[in-house]
Amino acid sequence: MSGLEIEIGHGGAIAVDTGQLRDVGSRMRGVAERYEDARSAVVRAQEVILSAPAACPQVDVHALAASAERLGAVAAELLDACVGTELMADAFEVVELRAEVEALALTDAAAAAAAEARLEQLVSGDERVGAMAEWLVAGWEDRRFQGAGRQFDAGGLLSPLFLAGAFIGVATGLGAVVAGAPLKGRPDPIRVTPVKASTPAAPQNLAGALRRMPSSTAQVAVEKYTMADGGTRFVTYIAGTRNGAPWEGGKEEPWDMKSNVELYQGHTSASYQATLDALTEAGAEPGDRVDVVAYSQGGMIAAHLATESPYDVGMQVTAGSPQQPSLGHDQTLIQLRHSDDLVSNLAAGGSAAGTGSADSFTATRVGDPRAGLQDVALRAHALETYIETAGMVDASDDPRAEALDAYWAELATAVEIERTEYRAERTPR
């Protein structure tokens, strides 16, 4: 995978949704049955002609036999492909179930047991399924940090820096946000102030959405959409870290390293509370539809908005997030990840199984394949680099990427769009 190649999958080890794959297998089986029916019809015709050769003297029975043989061969090939497709679907499901069992073990013992029973059924039904699942995960593990160790490293002095995210993500397991595990503790006191208002059109694509990140004076933007039926919905844009100096954490800027560490370790940050306050200020009420577009630290905030906030988060788009949430089947998660991004690798490459609805996907590439001084500035993590990746997704003919067009089109039907950008600051206790 080079910087010019993008890989789109449901999860790190899963190319397509298992339901879609089984549907393909079922359709292939139906086509194979039709070929077999045709073969049987040709064989019967051949038998009739051979029983009374004088009745059809011009029919070449040898050609009929050859046709029947070819039809049978196609039917057999289709059935083989069908079996292989169904085996792959089972292997994908095993990967999903293993992740599901691990996640549910903390929150729903009964559901975890049911998933475990289904897992055992699949693995015991065909010994190839478990081996294929392990092969899929192993392949993903080999690819998930591709490029991280091939950056400018000053003669080896910087190698630990670029591999640090991968090591921390894998060793700690903190890159996964598990449903039912809410943030702990109280945030620092903050003040949220509106600093800019506008009435834009709806974004037209994924790259356009990422370009709507709030300006340098604000960290959160909330767009209120009034639809033709009078209903309202919201899209919030959450910026990444604004002050990355660790020695300045805890000062006025809430989007700092202190908030990064708090969120990654499962504690409520000032930046998370500021996002909730901005949504309240914009008029969002519990139960309202609130979709999220987030970058870097904003991705961690988005994860908890989707898993524990009072809002209905149906669509979540993240770029370079250090974490991956475990979402429900009615929530769509679009993730952009660069395998050479130190920050994104804190999520341990994301999930082998994927999460969210069948329309969810992760788009991955090497963000900056050329080794150079720009690596020191973490170009692979830059928002501009992720906007380039988003443009590649927009240009892709992958069905899941194309399905996003319907989401942007739906937003475009709003009769009014009000956008407000908010500036948050910590205040003295």
C-alpha cells in the first residue's frame, strides 16, 4: 500500500459486510443451479435424439454433449466459488464475533454467551473457518502500521518516536472505546463563547466536510439544519489538538495534551465538556440527531458523543483519531486512517472486525510515503493530508464510498442551515 493507494474495508481484516458477502454467495448458487438446469435439459434432449436418430438427422449430438459438458463445468465452477464465498463470510463473522465477545464481556454477559455459542458453531462446523479468520487478522496486523518505520529517523534516533503510537496502542489497549464504559471524573471548569456565525450550504462530499473544521479562534462548530418538515438536526465539527506542548497542559486552551491524556485514559476532559456545552448553546436537546465530523483529539470526543451522550449520533466521520469506538448497528462510522500516522496508530490500527452499521468503513493508506524532514512535523497526521485522503474516497467507486453521496444529498435538502463556531477556555475553579 503506497500513498497513491487507498484501502477501503469494513474493518481492518474485513473487506465487506458478511451479510453482503452471503447475499453474493446465495446469488451465485442460484446462477449455478440455472446452469445445472440447462445442462440437464441439454442431456435430456441428447437422450431423446439418440433414441430416435432418424427424427432429427441434422442435429449434432456430439456438439450437444460438448455443450452439456461446458454447462456442467460452469455450474461446478460457480458452486466452488459459492462455497469459497460462504467460507469467507463465515471467516469474517468469526473475526467479528471474537471482537464482539471481548467487548460484551464487560457489559452484557448473556449477549456475550450467545455470541460465543455462534462462534463455536462456526468454528466447529468447518475447520477451515477458524484458520481463515486467523489468516485475515494476521494479514491486517502486518499491514496496520505500514510505513511507520520507514520515515525520516535521523540515523535511527527518531525511530522510537514514529513507532511509539503503535507500541502504546497495542500494549495498553486504550485505543478502543467500549460501549458501556463511560468517561470518569469531573472536567476542569470551562467557558464556551460563540465567536462566528454564518449560513453556509451543506457539504457536498467527505473532503468538503473535513474542510469545515472550525477556524483557529474556535475549536467546535455546530451546524443546525432545519428540514422541510420543520424538524431539526445538527452536525458538529470538532477540531484536533491546538496546543501540543505537554508542559502547558491545563492552561486556558482545553484542546491540549492534558485533554488528550484524559480522554485516552477514559477520563472526562475539558474539551469533551466544552463540546457538550457548545451543542447545548446551539439548541441541541437530548434525543436530537447530532452527527459528528472530527479530527485527531476530536475523534476521541466523537467516540464518547456516540457511545454515552444524550444525543442520537447516527453518522460519525473521523480523521486521524487515536481511538475507535464500538458503535451499534444503527450508527455509521467512517474512519480515515494513515498507517504511518503516529497519532492514529494509538488506536492500534483500529479494529480487525470493524464496528457500526453495514455502511461503515475505514479508508486506510500510507499518508506520507516519502521520507524527509516533513515527517518530524507529522505530515502523515496533518489535516491537509487527511483531506487528500478524503478526496480519494470521494473519487472511489467503492459502493460504501458512493453510498455517502446520499447522506450529503439528504443534508442539502435542508431549508435553512445555521452555523456557529465556539471558542472554549478553561476558567479558574
